[in-house]
Amino acid sequence: MFSIFKNYKIFFSITIIFLLIGIGSMFMRGFNLGIDFTGGSIIDLKFDNPVSVAQVRDVLKEHDLGNSVIQLGTSNGNIKESDSVLIRTGILSDNDNERHVIMQDLKSKLGTYKVLRVEQVGATVGSELVQQAAMAVVLSWILMIIYITFRFEFKFAMAAIIALMIDVTVVLSYFSLFQLEMDSSFVAALLTVVGYSVNGTIVIFDRIRENLKNHRRSEDLGQMVDKSIWQCMTRSLYTMLSTLFAIAAIFLFGGDTIHNFAFAMLVGFSSGFYTSTFLSGPMWGKLKLNSEKGSSISSKTKAV
């Protein structure tokens, strides 16, 4: 049986290297914030003939606006086509006639229309809300530390929170490296990843706790950790694969609007499986061994 505990340095090294690359990208390249964070333009049109979301998006893609939010109004019960279209894009400049060119292109390719509304809007997710979301995540970590400490012990809680921090950083790293657009749905995906990851970690910790009851101090702690992880491996794999199949279907066939949302969950759930299986258990084991060594040295010092 492959020892995950004895090879923890390999997994930690891989993780640290990727995190350094991701954090470097965050500082150097930043993030591609969507219109929910930066604000944008709203164009409300009523076409003479019904059009589809795909048709409107194809025109906008020619102007590098393929990620725009496109909403159709109801038209005789038809949800695929409508003569009423609401388009929300990034901020379009009037000085260089950017908006005029786009609207002329829509008219020439999709037919004539009546302009119902054109306006600039502010960000729906302002800096204050971002700060509140960050505070909510930190608060959830604090509550998790308290709960896991109560149900298990403090060393379990620390290992779980470190694993969660890694998962969040991995998702942020991918979005920074590939400059994928981040909108309000990204925040929802990130919180979902946190919930999924801690669930997988708790399952393994519960098995470690059960095996710890029959563990003797003379026995190797690393072997007990490995045994606990492998006992949960089938369950962890089945859970991850069944979840990823559903998310992959959304990613491939869900459309451009939720494409990045699904991608964030694909990355986060994969990272959650990795940290729960290969990092959290060994982290707890190392914390446990260091604690025992510290206690042993303290006892010897007192005896002297």
C-alpha cells in the first residue's frame, strides 16, 4: 500500500510550488473582474423579429464582448427566441463611438430594432460587499475551528482550515493565471467549494479518530493515518467522480453564462479531493507528532 504519510513532502512540495505561482500571478496580473464588480452598460432593445441569445452573442463576440449577460423577454411563451433583448456589457465608451458601432452591427445582422433604454450602471458587487463576503468566509473558518475543536481536537481544526485556505487559493490562482472573468456567481462557487472540501476532510478525520481509539503509543502513527485515508479512499473517489460528472456536464453544455461558475467548481472540487486525501491527514499527523515530542521534552526537563 502506497504510504501517503511517508511521502507527504512530495505532496506539500507540489502544493507550495503551485501556490507560489498562483500568488505571484495574483500580484503581477491581478484578476479579470466582471461587470458585477466593475459596472457596465445596459442596452435594452426591441427587435422587429425574434432573435436568440446565441445570435446576439455571436455579434458581441466580434467586439470581444462574448461574456456579456444577455436576457430575453417573454415572447408568446417562446423561451428560446424573443423580440425583447436586454444586454449587459462592460463599460462602452461614447467618445470613440464603440457603442454606436456595436448597435449598428446588431442592426445589420439581426434586423431593425427600437431602443428602449441605454445607460451606464455601477457595480452590483461593490468593494463594501466584497469585504463583507471576505469577512463571512473568515467567520465561517472561525466557526469551523470552534466546531471541529469541540468534536475532535484543535489539531484537526488547524489541518482542516489550512486545507480550506489552499483550496480557495487554488481556485483564485486558476482564475488569475488564465484571466477568466470573475462575477457574482464566482463568489457562490467559492463558498460551495469550501463546503465540499471541509466535508471530505471531516470524513477522513472521523475515520482517524475511530482508529485512534485502538492505537497504541508504541505503534507507528503514520501507518494509522495511511490506514484511515485508504479506508475512506473508495468513498472519496466515488463522491468526487459523481460530483465532477455533474459539474462537467454543466461546464460543457450549460452555456457561456455559467461557464466560469462551473469551471470554478471543477477546479475547487478537484482541489478539495486532493487536500482532503493527501494533505489534511498528514498535516494532522505531523502536528500530533510535534505535540508529542514537545510533551516528551517538557516531561524530561521537569524530571531533571
